[in-house]
Amino acid sequence: MTGGAAGAGATMVEGTVIATHGPLVRVQAGDRTLVVAARRKLTWEGPPPEAPRLVVGDRVLVRMEGEDGVVEVVRERRTALLRKAPHGRRPQVLAANVDQALIVFAARIPTPRRGLLDRFLVACHHARIEPVIVMNKVDQGLDEVAGWLAVYDRLGYPVLLVSARTGRGLGQIRRRLVDRTTLFCGPSGAGKSSLLNAVYPGFRLKVGSLSESTGKGRHTTTTAELMPLPYGGFVVDTPGLKEFGLWNLGRAELEEAFPEIAELAPDCRFPDCSHSHEPDCAVRAAVEAGRIDPGRYASYLGLLEETG
Ligand SMILES: Nc1nc2c(ncn2[C@@H]2O[C@H](COP(=O)(O)OP(=O)(O)O)[C@@H](O)[C@H]2O)c(=O)[nH]1
Ligand SMILES: [Mg+2]
Ligand SMILES: [Zn+2]
């Protein structure tokens, strides 16, 4: 680029933020990966975001002059995955524009926990991210989870039965990843890294490291990274599930995230029934009659205590 008037020779490039490093961000624009600065006063399209800081997944416009680029404009976020910061009063955005979450559990080891699954389904609902339940390690047998998988199937959640070890179901995962931004989440040891490596060996993620499975070790980063897929789309592997969501969760939103409860709520005696102790509660009646799964109801009651 030759000199001239300010701005001459500049081009605008659109891309996706795949990592942030302090003042620098890495942006994927087609086949190109750019490392650029972010302008201090960014222009945010759409309504002001809850946390106006660039995060992975943000769609941005970069002004390029030769090799140098500056992020100037951020597109409106379609979705924002929020988490409660450990001591903060403000939410942290973990990733923007995530389309779907693959919630990965192991069929037997480590023991899948209903409470975690339901918590994550609520977080997805809250963030308007489509959840997909992935039961990995089906080579270990399905005896322990068959019952509750049926519950989620009946509620309309997609449930995939897969095995990173035998390759079962990997085609279904691969098809779901194309051209979308997908978050992999689930407890440590469930096989997230194994599944990612199996669907795209180019990731070469470390599998089953002790520090990761014991939690506290080296894996203390809270910033996610987006990994571009060769067939279009991005995936993001995340640290533990407990880090997530339930920011500013109100009682009405909690109820909405449990379709089988929301459906019966109008039949309760009190319009503001919490379905925990009130008389003439249609939800409790349905639990007692076996029409609402007791595990789901237990998850609801647990989360009810976290609502503000
Ligand atoms: N039997 C079996 N083991 C698996 C499968 N997928 C992963 N594993 C094992 O489970 C352990 C944890 O896997 P990893 O991918 O690190 O889990 P992550 O913590 O969720 O990323 C490793 O020892 C893997 O070899 C599977 O489909 N079947
Ligand atoms: Mg992992
Ligand atoms: Zn009720």
C-alpha cells in the first residue's frame, strides 16, 4: 500500500474473533487469521450489550491498512453465554453467537449427573442456545442412563448416542457442526476432547490429563478459544459446567426452561405458585401422579433456590 491521504488504501474485512489476548484479538476472516488491535471506542451495532468487551465469537469489522488492522465495529450478538463472575456483580460473557451447545456426558464413568444436565439446559434456554444432549461412551453400556434418556427424548431434546472409542454416532455430530458455532460442555472426563479429536483430528487436543480431571490444576483459564473447522463453523471446548450461566435467573425464566412445569403452571391455584409447597399446585400433583419425572422436579427445586 502506498501512502496518501489518511484512510486511502484501507479495506474493511469482516471476521470472527477466535481468541483475545489483552488488547490484541485474533480474527478469522475466511482462510486468513489476523492478529489485530481493538479500537478503544468500539462501535456496537444494535442495542448496547450487557458486557461491552470483545469476546470469542464476536463478528467484527476490521479496518486493514497493509498488514495492520484495527477492529472498529462489532455486529449485534445473536446470543451471549453469560456466567456469574466468582466475586463480581457484573456478568461475564464467555462467548458470543454460539448457535448450539453439545452437552456431553458419559454413559457410565464418570457417573452422569441429572442436576448438571438440567442446570445446563436452563443456561442454554436463558442464552437462547440450542442444546443437544450427547451421551458418549455408549460402549460402556446404557443400563444406567436409558431411563432418563427417555425422559429428555419425550421432552423434545435431541439426544445423540455416541462413542469416541468405537466411532458410533460421530457422523451425526460432524453434520451438526458444519457452518455453526458449537460449544462443547459437560463434566471433565466425559470425553469432550476425545470427541473433538475424533470428528476433526487436526485439533490434537490433550485427552484425559489428570490435572484436567481433578479440576483445580492447570486448567484455570476462563477465556474460551474458538477453533475453526475445515468444513466451516467453529467449536469451542470449555472448562467445567459449574462455571456457567444462571446469571440473573428469575423465577419465571426458570419455569419457562422446564416445559413440563410451564405447561401445568396455569392450573395452579396461585398465579405466582413456586410449585414447591403451595396448596392446590398442579405441578406437585403431576409429580405425585408420576406424570412429571421426579429427577426433573428435584432439579427444578434445586435451581429455584438460586433464583433472585
Ligand atoms: N470407553 C470410552 N472411553 C472414552 C470415550 N471417549 C473418551 N474416553 C476416555 O475418557 C477419558 C476422558 O476423555 P477426555 O476426552 O479427556 O474428556 P474431557 O475431560 O471431557 O475432555 C479418556 O481416558 C478417554 O480415553 C468413549 O467413547 N468410550
Ligand atoms: Mg478436555
Ligand atoms: Zn404450582
